Amino acid sequence: MTKNKNNIYILLLIASIFSALLYMIISLKSDFSIMYNVTEIIGRKQFLFHNFIINNYMYDGTLYIINPGLLTYLFGNTFIIKFLVTLSLLLVYMFLIYKISDMYLNKNQKIVLFLILLCGISRDYMLSIFLYNSFLYQVVIFLGVYYLCFKLFNSNKLLKIIIFTILIILLGINSFYCLHTIIIPYIILELLYNYKKQKIKNGYKFLIFFITLFLLYLFYIIIANNYYLFTISYKLFDIKNRFLSLIDIAISIFGIGNGYDLITNGKYIIYYNNMSNYSLSSIYGITILFRLVFMLFTIVVMPIILIKNKNKNEMKINKLAVFNFISIVFNSIFYIFLGIASYDIVDIKYYIFNYIIMFILDIYVIDKYLLKYDVIKKLIILFFNIFIILNIITNHMYIFAY
């Protein structure tokens, strides 16, 4: 956030990178590695049937045409192959985050963002990104499609627009959910801001975008004829559980507790090492308190500051915030009413992209509006340093327990 603290952040970043790699190695060698290995199962089918698009293997709205699990199966499904495949996908994930954050943050701010993402903000986030290829695969698609949408609408060269469109289609056919998480919200965003200007600039871009959307939906309608894609459900009890599940996702992403007990037991239970009893003075309890503060800032305080200072914010930041809001609304509508909730860790992948955007907005707000006060600046830096160290320690204590 500040240049004089940059060296400390670089050291913490190096520690976080080694920590994340160690976490991934331990996880891959543990019993966790046999869970959610969807990409490997599908890769085996793709290899045996010599076909990238066959019936009955669209899993959880994701069609694994570009499938890292195929490489895992082809080269022996050993630990080292799993590690290299997961690492390669992780590098793509980090590269895309770097390219997207580069649009909105400066160098020091990007270091802070990577610290948040690599230190291990929660167990479920770490498992989703550093172990389960199928989860990371979904998030990579979201990031890639968003980046291409941004480049498409900010390019004036027809050849680049055509290339970006083709790439969006190639990525988009891999995940049904990128349509309502990325593409539709981005169209609405651009239409909204063009409407405010009382003119539609470069209308052919919108035409290309709508054609892209139509082709993707047509593709999924054809696929849906051969696969049970989703079921519309209006049962009151089920919808109530889905609302609760949205709270679960937030709780799980920030690593505060086992939110899924809201559904199964009707109560909230803190988890670490399968223990529901803990002390607030323990390292787990202290970590949870820090994560709670961070969650409240991200979900409550940051949006309020952005709205209050909407005329002072950079236009690109306002657009990013509006896009993310639209994306979360559409994502939640599909999540609640179209039967994709499973009340398990698998649900997190639908929202990791949105939370990455929220972390970018967090950093912007803190740097622009809070660090100008000397006392608040010192408190934020102290809080952040402790927050990073606690996350590294507690996540490794959790995984070593297994």
C-alpha cells in the first residue's frame, strides 16, 4: 500500500508463495486428493472415447473441453503429474489476476492483492484453488472471459475484436455459468454507461457481443438435450436453504467457520481440525476475529465508501463495482432458483471470481481514502501484516492435522 513498506510486503509475498506451494504438495499427497477429481475422470472418458464432447459428462454446469485432467490421465496420473498440471493451471490463474488487476491497481497494490490470495484467506479457498482442478478450472474461465470482454470493448481494431470474440466463445463453451456471471453483466454494464452518455458508441461491438451470447446459449441448449443441465425449483423450503447457502459461501470464503451447519443443524459452528470448541485467545480464535473484521470491511464498509465517493472514484473503478454488483445479482438468481446449489464446498467456485473483484476494490478504497490518515494508516498496516501471518500459520496447522 505504501512504498516504505514494500520490502516487508515482498518478503511476506515470498513466504506466501512458498506457503501456498507447500500447501498444494501436502494436499495432493493427502486424502483430499481423491475428492472432486472430476477433471481426471472426464479426462479418462475423453481419452477412451477419443471425443472432447460426449454425452453425460457436463459436470456442475462445466463442459471440460479444454481439460487439464486429460493431461493428468495421459501422463500416468502420478503425484508429480498432478502437481505439474495443478501448478500450470495455478500459474494461468495468477497471470489472469495480474492482467486484470493491472487495469485497476498500481504495482504496490497488486502485491497486496497477491498476498491476500496466496496467504490462504480460508481453508475452503485454498482447497478450491490449490487442489481441486475442477474448481480452479471454473475460476480461470471466469477470469479469462472477463479479461477478453474488457479488451474487446476497449479495442478499436476489427481484427483484435474478432480474435477476442473467438476466444470468448472458445472459453465460454466450457462453462455455462460464465454467461450469467460475466457476459450478460458486462453487456448490461456497457449499455448502462453508454445510455448515461446518451449515445451508443461502437454499436457493432454490442452486435458482436449479442451474437456471441446467442451462439453460446444455442450451444448449451443443444448440449442440454443430452444432459440434465439444471432444474427449476420453486419449493419454499429449498429456496430458503439456498438463501442460507449464500451466507455459507461468504463464511467459507473468508474462513470464519462452517457456514453449512446453518442448513444442516440450523446453527453456526466454528471449525478447525474438526473441533467445534475453541478459545478466542488461541491462534485459531484470533485468526477468526481478524478474518471477521476483513469480511465486514469487504461486504459492508467498502461498498459504502465507494458509493459515498462515487464522484471522486475513477470511472473504471465505478464500472468495476457496478459490474460486480450485477454479476453477483445474476449469479445469485441462478444459484437460488435454478437448482445449482449443493450446500458443499463446490458452491464456492461460483463466487471466487466476484470476491477477487471485491478484494481489488478493497485495496483501492483503503489506498485512496483511508491511508491518508496517519493513525488509521499505521493500524491498517499492522492489521494487514498480522492478518497475512495468521492465515499462513493456521491454514498449515489445519492441513498438517490431516
